[in-house]
Amino acid sequence: MKGTVTIITGGSQGIGRGIAEFLAEKDGDIAIFDIVDGEDVVSSIRNKGRKAEFFQVDVTDFLVVGQAVNNVLNRMGRIDSLVNNAGIAIDKLLLRMKEEDWDRVIQVNLKSAFNCTKAVIRHMLKTGGSIVNISSITGVMGNAGQSNYAASKAGLIGFTKSIAKEYGERGIRVNAIAPGYIKTRMTESLDDKTKEEMLKAIPLRRFGEPLDIAHVVYFLLSEYGNYITGEVINVNGGLYM
Ligand code: NDP
């Protein structure tokens, strides 16, 4: 990753932060797009001797994303990779789900990937590049109470394969990762009984860490993933296989 610049959405905390820190350890430079302040992760990366910049960006806003991508090019000089990681969950059974719950989750989890990918692709057409979309086990197998989230994450998989087909010949690779249960703020609110039952269903008998996802992102973005595109990699301890 030496000297490369990767944009990571939702990179101020959780899985995104784990990805940012690990890519920096592999000598990559990082641009964080998040609505939550990312100065903490930026200073941690700078302490590792790499370049890092934080951009306050709501990834649902097409125009703001376009401007932020231009700012990355101006301040960091290049964009090699994009990780569409920002995401939210508003879990409810369909009968209780409001229209705004559906719309918000689709906007943040799926429309954001359109916004960010469209903004970087024109640049990547000249240079080549690699994109990783963070989908979910829920997008692959569905989950009661998460129809909006599952639809957004399944949508990301269709988006991944389509863009991989559109731009493979231009040297742009696009892949998705479908994480299982990863220990972050998003999952810590689940009740103990649910966590216990889930643990029993995971053959590796542990929940994932952000680093488990970061390792696979690195694999896909680096030269090790050079002949892989349009793929969805399950990283879930065997919860779904
Ligand atoms: P976190 O909530 O810990 O981190 C997500 C980050 O994205 C937060 O900083 C969040 O800010 C930010 N964000 C939310 N909305 C926007 C927006 N509109 N614009 C910019 N940034 C935004 O989540 P995780 O690290 O757990 O999840 C990361 C990704 O991984 C998500 O796409 C999630 O769906 C996916 N995933 C997570 C799994 C898990 O078990 N944790 C399992 C499978 C997939 P804020 O705090 O304000 O919301």
C-alpha cells in the first residue's frame, strides 16, 4: 500500500477505523469521510508516520461527496482505493417500520456507495483503482427485523458486481465483504441472550473484531487481490457458509 491513498467512509470508529489503522500500518495514506469527528484516528495514523486527513462528510449528500473527493485530490494528490463502509441499522419488523426508517437506511448504506463510487470513478479511469464495499451477512441470508438493512446490503452486492463488470477493463476492481457479527458500537446494544445464541451458532465460537475485516480489505486492495473482482467474501467465523 506504500504511498497509496484510500478513502474510507465511516472511518472514525468501529470497522472503518480498524481498516484505516491497519492500512496505515501497511504504509498506506488515509482519507476519512465521516459525520463523526475523526481527528483521533487521524492523529493515531500520523503517529505511525503516514499521512491522514479527516473530511466531515455526510455520504448521503451527492454534492458534498463530490466536493470532498476533489479536496482529497487537492490535499493528498491521488486516490487509489475507496472503502464504502459507512452504515447504519434501524431494525424493526416490517409492520412497525416507518417509511423514513426504510429511506434513511437505504440512503446511508446504499445511496452513499453510489455517491462515493461515482465521485472517484472518473479519476480511477485514468489511474486504475480498487473499491471494497462493506455489505453484511444479512444482505446474503436476510434477517427478521432487518428488511431495510438486508435490502441495502444485498443492493450493495448487486452494485459491486455491476461496477466490476463496467470497469474491469479499465483496471478498476470492485469487491464486497459480508461481515458476520463484529464487535463495534453497532452490535454492542444487542441483549445478552441474543449474543449468547449467536455465539453458539458461530463455529469459531467468537465474535469478530474490526481487524478481522481490515485484514481482508487489505488483501483485496493490495497486489494479493490483483485477479479478484466482483467477489463477495464472507467473514463471519462460519456463521453462514
Ligand atoms: P459504527 O456505527 O461503529 O461506524 C459507522 C460509522 O459511519 C460511524 O462513525 C457513523 O456515524 C458513520 N456514519 C453513519 N452515517 C453516516 C453518514 N451519513 N455519512 C458519513 N458517515 C456516517 O458501525 P460498524 O463499524 O459496526 O459498521 C461499519 C459497516 O460495517 C457498516 O456498513 C455496517 O453495516 C457493516 N457491518 C457491521 C457489522 C457489525 O457486526 N458491526 C456486521 C456486518 C456489516 P454515527 O455514529 O453518527 O452513526
